[in-house]
Amino acid sequence: QVQLVESGGGLVQPGGSLRLSCVVSGRTFSSYTMAWFRQAPGKDREFVATIDKKGLDTYYADSVRGRFTISRDNAKNTVYLQMNTLKAEDTAVYLCALGDRIPAGVVLSSQVFHYDLWGQGTQVTVSA
């Protein structure tokens, strides 16, 4: 049984930082591109960041580039999202996703439909 379990969310003031973690079990973690998405109330799920299998290549949404960093530790089956300089508009449920539908030859993807395995999400609230 595949499981993706996120942690690290919480309440933080604007300008603050949080580090999210997602532990994957039930799949060979190092064989998959991973990604973080987020979903705010009443809004569609939004791409945040993605990382390739080896952790050598990354891609970010414009809204978070320069503030967020995605990384992974294949020995620990874990993908991370370091979030700095947080803003109120970053408030959302953050979900990690395993790219089990990414076509061969595609290294990174920001498309929701390329990810079929998701965690339950962790709430991030940025408020004074």
C-alpha cells in the first residue's frame, strides 16, 4: 500500500519560515519525480514545485520562485519544501504528490494529471 504522509505545517507570521516534509512508503521513492501542490479554500489545486528523481533538477511556480526550495533525500524516502518569506497568500493545504503518470522522457511536470498518488495534506496558515 502506497502512503504519502506530510508534516510540518502550522501557523506562522508573514515573513516567517516553515519546512514541510513528506515521507513515502510502498513505492521505490528514487524512481519517481515528486512535487508539491497547494489548495486554498474555494480554489483549484495549484502547482508549487517539482523535483526530479535524483534531486538534481527542480522547477517552481512563479509565485514561489526565490522563496521556496524543494529537495529530497532518497535514503529517507522523503521530499521537503522549505518555505521562506511567507505571505498571507501562501495560506493553503499543501500536498505532496508522486509522479506515477509522467510520460517517459519527461523529467519534470507541473500538471496535476501527471500525479496520481497524493498525501492527505498539511495546513499552512500565514497570518499576523
